[in-house]
Amino acid sequence: MTDTIFVSGLVIHARHGVMEHETEVGQRFVIDLELYTDLSDSSRTDRLSDTVSYSDVVATTTAAFKNTNYRLLERAAGAVADAILSAFPRIRAVKVTVHKPHAPIAAIFDDVGIVLTRSRHPSNG
């Protein structure tokens, strides 16, 4: 069984992009997370120690996304996925959506971004 913890609409100002002004000034990004895990223990015990803290996930995501400037959203999202899987052993897989609402595209658009899903490698044991 896989349950889901989600965080939607996390706004982070960062300096990712290919264009020079993107790395100098930065811009607003919006991140959505889906964390796939088993919530059966916490749904019975009501203990934070039996689940994954939203607050800790947001702190981990923010640090991974902001602390390095990446040219590509794919790399920034990959850093977030790697950090979450590393920090939270209870999470089996993570889906990271990064929206770049102010991307330098010569067109009128509602949204642009990427969706990346990463899973923990199954252990042989």
C-alpha cells in the first residue's frame, strides 16, 4: 500500500536559469511535492515520530532548491528529489513539480515547468 503526503504551492525565490538576468536577479518558482510512503502506523498511533514532518520536508526542499544555482529546472528538481529521499527513509518515492511562471519565453502562457519522479532503489534484504 502506498499513501501520499503532499505539499502544494511552495513558493521559493531562486536564481536558476540559462539567461544571465535569471542568475543575477532570480525569480519566483512554485514547487509541488507528492511523497509516497506508508502511513498505516501514524494513522493508528497519532505520533509524529511514525510519519514524515511537513515542516522538515519544506526545510529540506527549500535548502536543496535555493543553495545552488542551476541552469536547468530538471537539475534543481533532481536535487530536491535526492535530498528528500536521502533525508527521509520512510519515503519510498517522490514526485517533484517545479513551475516557472516567469520563464523568459516570448509568448503568453499560464505555466511552464517540469515534473520529475524518483524512487528509492529496492534493497536486497
